[in-house]
Amino acid sequence: MDIKAYIESGILELYVAGTLSEKENEEVYALMHKHPEVLQEVLEIEAAIVKLTASTSQRDSDHILQRIKQTLGFGSDNDTKLISIAKPKYNWITYTGWAASIVLAAGLLWTVNQNKQLQSDIQIAETQQSLLETQIANSKNNLKDANVLINVLRDDNITKVPLAGQGNFASTFAKVYWDKDSDRIFLDAQGLPEPPEGKVYQVWSLTLTPLTPTSLGTIDRFTADANKIFEIKNANESEAFGITLEPDGGSESPTMDQLYTLGVVSAS
Amino acid sequence: MELDQLVENFKQKDEKAFEKLYNMYSDSMHGVIYNILRDHDIAQEVMQDVFIKAWHKGDSYSSKKGRFFTWILNIARNAAIDKTRSKAFKNSKQNLNSDFFVDIIEGNENLDDKTDAIGIKKFVGKLAEKCKAVIELLYFKGYTQSEASEALDMPIGTIKTRNRNCIQELRNLVLN
């Protein structure tokens, strides 16, 4: 092969430009290694083109190199140091953040539970309070009743009439406290037995001459009443009081064989 | 050969070899890219991408297929031409001027600081119009021989010999 003609053909200039086929490229490559003058020629062409193209560059490209090196992670020793400092910092913040939110969530749950507990406590307390209020009201009523009785007992104008047991019922007794000013009597029936089923006690006011009984009414709540003291209206000029056992609802006139107690009003 | 060793080290991901090759060819690549794009910022951006791509694709280079310079020149030209096709670039550069590299060199004030600057300015000044066009197409634009012959309405053989003569002239000016 005529190397000189080969060089003169201009193929080496095209080789540097990169416009040859793959086969031609390999041919030039082989010839460069075989013939130093071919290699020399290629190197000079390349050098001239590098200089020509470089002279159209108007910028200093050193700073771009720095950017490229950074992008490619060159000098990785520095990078790993940077990462190792940055990592624990990141983790510390993350862990603290997580810990804080867990504590916060637990705290919230605890508060919600406490709130529920307190609300049910309040409900229990309210129920207890209304119960106690009822008891207090009851006690107040009882006290009022008791005070009324005490006043009655202490009153000078009250006439005491003991009723003694009669006949078969000699063991029974009762007492009448007659408040004439208020036209009422208080009957203390503590000494009477419970009336049998279907029967009630009936209270009578009596005038002796002639003997005339006037019903003051039946004691329907005998069993239910705790202190067995009953307030009964009485506007009569009574001379005696008697108690008989009568069928439910009472009778027109007293059943004399069922007369339990009887007492005469002593002349004042 | 020193360059061969350098390229071999570069292929093995040697950072120092990369830096040396960058210093050898970055101005040249920047010139080619700028000549196509005519925008300093975009040209720098593209050049950065070119060398990053070269680093990652280093394995695919084989000296049997061509010169290392030619390989990276190819990457640079393709990247710049790709950029001209991007929508954003087209919108910003409605009327790309059709001047040759020659105009850039003649207007390049930075050149005065560089060696061979006077030689190159002198060269392009008296370069025949035909030479300007051939060099522009073959080296700056990456035209194939037949593409250039079509563009310049010249037989393929003529392209080859004319180019040879033009480069000879250039070598005389910048290398001697």
C-alpha cells in the first residue's frame, strides 16, 4: 500500500472528524500501529482541530469542571465525612419527634380516659345527692310532724283523755289529746293490736245523757302508720271517746261487743 | 503511548485521568457546542452533561473504533443538536443566526490571551469561503461526507481533498 497516497487522500482528516465507516476506522487504526507516519499525521490533524474548535470557546471552563466533579461524586472521602455528620443529626431530630408524638398521643388518651371516669363519678355523685336530698326532705317532714306533736303535748289547753280497755279487751288502751281550740283530737293508739283482715278501728265521740255516739271516722292507715298517732277532726261537745272494731268502711252505730277502749272526759 | 494510557485509566474510572482529559478537550467541546447553540449558559449546561455522560459511558469506548477525541466530539455534537430540537430551546431561539464558527473566532476577545490566537485569527481571516463551509459542516456540525457534498453541492471526492487542503493550511498556521 502506498502510505503517502493514503495520507494525501484526505481519509485521515475524515477519520478525526468521525465520518468514516466502522470498517474504515479499523483500517486506519491498524495502519496507525503499522506506520508511524500515519499516526503522526492523525495526531497533527487532531491537534489542529482541537485548537481550532477551542478558539470558538469564549468561556473559561474550570468552574464547570468543579460542578461535574461534584455531580460525579469525585473526592468521595469528603463526601462520606459529610454524610456521617449529617446522619446522626437527622436521626436525632426524627427520634425526638417520634418520641414526642408518642408521649403526646399517650397523654391525650390518658386525659380522655380521665375525663370519662370523672363524668361517671359526677353522675354517681349526682344520684347520691338526689337520694340524700330526698332523705333530708323526709326527715324534715318527720321532724315537723314530731314538733307538732310536742307542741300539742305541751299545750295547756289540751285535754288528756285516757281510754281504758273494756271487757275482753281489758289489756288494750289508748289516749286522746283533745285540742278544743282547733276542733281536733290526737289519738295515740299504740296500745291497740293490729286489726284483723277486713276490719278497721272506728273512733266515736259520745254524749252520756242521753248516750249518743257520733262517728269520728275509721282509722284506715293503722298498720301503715309508724307512731300510731292519728289526727282526727272533732267539733263535737264530746263527753267520752270510744274505739270499736268494725267491718271495712265503718258502721252507722258502734258494735258494742267489739268496744275495745272507752274513756270519759273529766270535767274541767 | 501516553494518551492511550490516559484513556485506559479513564475507562477504569480514574478521576485524575478524567480531569486531565477534561483539561485537554473541554475548551474544544465548549467551542463546538457553543457554535451550535450560540448561548453561553445553555452551552455550559450541555457541556457539563457531555462530560458526565462520557464518564458513565467510558466502557463503551474502544480505540479501534476511532480517536478518543472523535468519540467525545460526537457526544458533544449530538447533545448540542438534541438541545436545538428541544421545545424550550426552539422557543427562545427563533432566529438562530447562520454564521459560521469563523465569526465567533473573529469576534472572540478572550482569544487574545491564548497562544496561537493570532495565528488562528489570521487563518480564519484569509480562509477561503469553501474552506469555512467544509470545516464547519464536517467538524462543528458532524455532517457525513455525503451530507456535506449534498449541502455544498460538491462531489464527495472534492469534499475529501478540499478538506485535506484546508486542514493542511490550518496545521501550518497553528502548529508551526
